[in-house]
Amino acid sequence: MSKALENLDLNASGLWFAILISFLLLLIAAFIPKKYISWREIYLTFGIVGLATWICDALIARVFDLIDLGDEKMAGLGEILSYTFIPTSLAVIYINYYTKKNRWILSIIFTFISILIDLGMQYFGYMQYNGWNLFFSILFIFIAFAFLIPLHIRIIRDK
């Protein structure tokens, strides 16, 4: 049992920030009044965006070791919650407000929110870059919100 608790990396600097943001976004995604998204689309988005996030984690953080969250040698509680709930919740909230008219402004707003979370993770000591930089984060996040999530919406809404 003590080994399991040790593997949760509960002493990581800034862990509270990762947990707080994860749960806050999850609660917002779950309880926000549904405007342009159905529960089916939420279900599909959590699965697809969650899988994509974990694949990116495997490549960027594990294979290439470009980013460390918490202890670099283990995937602790904060890392699990961050990769599982932050991108998926942001995608659900984005889709909830997405229309073709507001696509670009939403992409900019959600890129900005994501970068603030990224900077918060760094500021509170939970995330460190190892060869990665803020420009890469901005670029990848903007591509996700401007192109990949709208593509995801078109695919899941295609009858």
C-alpha cells in the first residue's frame, strides 16, 4: 500500500494546482448548460481527445522526454488527472460554444486559457520543459483548437 501511495507522487511541487485545474474544468464541462453539444458528443470527445492526449504524453513526455510533470520517473496523481481531464474538459467546453462563425475567436480564447494553465503548471513547479518551449505549446494548442477539434466535431456529427 505504501508503494502505491509513493507512486502517486503526492509530494510533488505544485501538485495542488494540477488537481485543482483538473477538477475545476471537469466540473465546468459536466455542469455547464449544454448549448451546442450533446451527451453523446461529450462521451465521444472524452474518449477520443483523452486517447490523443495520452498518446501525445507517451511521445512527448516519455519517449522524447521533452516535458516533465511532477517526478520525472513516475506518472503520479497530478499527471494522470492533468492528462485525463484538462484537455478533454477544455475540448468539451470549446465544442459547447463552437459555431463556424466563432471558430477563430474561440480558438484564440481557448489557446490563451490553455497557455495560462501551462504557465501556471510551470510557475507552481509542477511542470518543467526539457527541450520543449512555450512556442511549441502555443503552436500545438492553437492547431488543436483551430483545426483538429473542428474536424473532430464534423466527424462525430456526420450522420
